[in-house]
Amino acid sequence: MDKKKLSAVMEDTREILREHPLCDNCLGRMFAGKLGVVSHKRIGSKIRNMLKQRPPKTCYICKNMMSNLDSTLKKMIEMAKEYQFSTFLIGAILQPSIHDRDDVIRSKFKLRGITSIKSDITREMGKSFSRKTRAKVDYQNPDLVFTIDFKKEYYEIKPKAILLQARYTKNVRGLPQKQKSCDQCEGKGCFVCNFHGIREFESVEGKIAKFLIEKFGAQQAKVTWIGSEDESSLVTGNGRPFFVKLVNPHKRGIPLSKKIDLEGISVHGMRTITKIPSDPVRFRTNVSMEIEAENEIMPDTLKELTRLKGRHVVLYENSGRKHKKTIYSIKFKIESDKSFRIMMESDGGLPLKRFVAGQEVEPSISEILETNCMCKLFDFNKITVTK
Ligand SMILES: [Zn+2]
Ligand SMILES: [Zn+2]
């Protein structure tokens, strides 16, 4: 250590301590940068020993908070017990008066480039917590974030959400895709729904949510769908893609099987991802539709449907907006005089029942066949993400 610098520091210290008693941490912090040392406490205590001074009863700046961080550490370890994590970050909120007193010393004694007491606390806490738990501090993307409010003596722990991607196939009819939100909280989470945001688990969403909530000890599973289907629809082939955000997970790094069977649905290829796409995902669907016509239809008339191949279908929305969807291929199969089946590949998001009936859709199956048609059932055979 530079002797010249140290003796200058000793002079300054003598002057500061004459008016303001400081603990080793706060004292060391004032000069650590200047002397190029890392440990505030150690250098503080060294300077004090050289000056042959005793530690003060109460530190002017922190009122002994720095030397009483053990209880905070204990509390943090206790809170973190129920979570799996390998990285963390600590944030602190201090009494404004601590910052004020810190500023008084800095300006009175013209001290520059000093670590703030807040950074010092979070750094010290981080080091101790890391030693106890073997987890590492991560500023970018920590598994756990602690907020310690010294002002209100309030501690908060927030685990990072887990993001997942997968596909599901649905092998039974009569299972709705989406789950109704809890009517008490509208999905936010309350005591009534045990903070899950949903109260029942009788849907594709419910089954996936229940599985993941249990598996990861999560509070909520928020699903983002790529397209939608009817309660009566089957989803076969490669399945429908979806994303899940698991809120407040207690466990992480759980191994997931390639195929997970959940009574009526199977989840395929579930894996964690770093981001759920914010832009709409473009996709194509291969569907099979069962259609009934009001009047008898001649096979030759049905052939007219093949004209739709390669054409745009325009959807007119109530909002006044228009959407275009392309039909890539279309085939039909006669079932009876008044019923037939269509196998079709089109852009995703084409409302199939409206397309058949001709509600604000141009052209439509009913329009081409010149009779009112109704889609009784539609199944998804393949869903392809195109972007
Ligand atoms: Zn102090
Ligand atoms: Zn609720």
C-alpha cells in the first residue's frame, strides 16, 4: 500500500472522527477507493488501529446497520430455503437519513468517488449470502431477486419466471382449450383460487397448468396459444404449439419427458426458452371439416371448391378491419347427399365456422356451393409455424 497515500488518509480520518464517529465499514468505504483496497471493513479497522482509536458506540452514518447485517442474512437464508436457485441479486432500500448523513461527510471532507452505502450493503450481503448458499450474484438474469427494505423492515423474494415451449395433441372430444379465469380475481390470483388465477382444471389449459404448477411448485401458469380450436375438435399430428410463463416457481431445472400424457391430451417436446415471442407467430394449419348443407349438393358442384386453392379469403371484422388468409390446398370427400368433408391447408387463424357459413367472409363455402352450409366439426391434423 502506498505509504504516502495512507498517511494522508490517516490525517483525514483523524479529522473526520473528531466530529463524526464511524464504524469500520463506513470508515473504510471512505478511503478504500483511494487506497485501492477491496475490503471496506478490513481497511477501516486497520486505519482505526493505527490511530489507536476504539470503535464507536454508534456509527454516525449507518447507526450500526452495517455491523448488524447478520439478522438480515439469516432472514434471507430462511426465505430462500423453499426455492431452488443458483444465482441471485439483492436490492436494498435505505432510510433517506442514512444517505443524507453519508452526503454530509462526503461534502464536508471533499471525498470523491466513494461507493454508496447502498452498494456497500448489497455487496456485503451478496458476499455473505453467496458464502452460505454457494449461489452466485447475477446482475443480468438472476434466479432470485431479493428486495430488502430497511426503512419498513420488509423483505421480498421474487423468483424469476420460467418460460416454456411445447406442443400438445388432443385425443378426446369435449375438452375445451381454454380455462375460465377465477371470477373473484379475473385471473390475477386470490385466496379463493389459491393464487392460481383459475379454479378448475378441466381443459387443455387447466391440465397443462395443473401439471406444471405441481411440477415446478409454481403459483400460476400463463399460457399463450398459437391458434385456437373448438371444444369438440381433435388436435393430432405434430400438435398445437404453445408457450407458458410459470410465475413464482419454487423449483427449476426439472427434467421434462419428451412426451407427457395428461388424460386426453399429450404434451410433446416441452423445453425451457429465454423469451416468449412478442410478435404474433405466423402458422399454417391442415384441418379436416365435417360440413352439412341445407340442400342436396351434386358432386360436380363440390368440384367448384377446388377453385379456392391458392386464393385469398378476406375476413371483415366488426372493428372495420380486414384480414386476408390464403388457402394453400383443398380437397373434399362426399359423405352423403347433404354432407361432405373438406381437407384443407390454410393460413392459421382462419375462423373455420365463419368461412363455411359465409359470415363476413368472402368467398365462403356456402357462397361457392350456393346453399347454406354449416361446419359441424373440425379437427387439426397438422400445425406448422412459418416464421
Ligand atoms: Zn457505519
Ligand atoms: Zn382468484
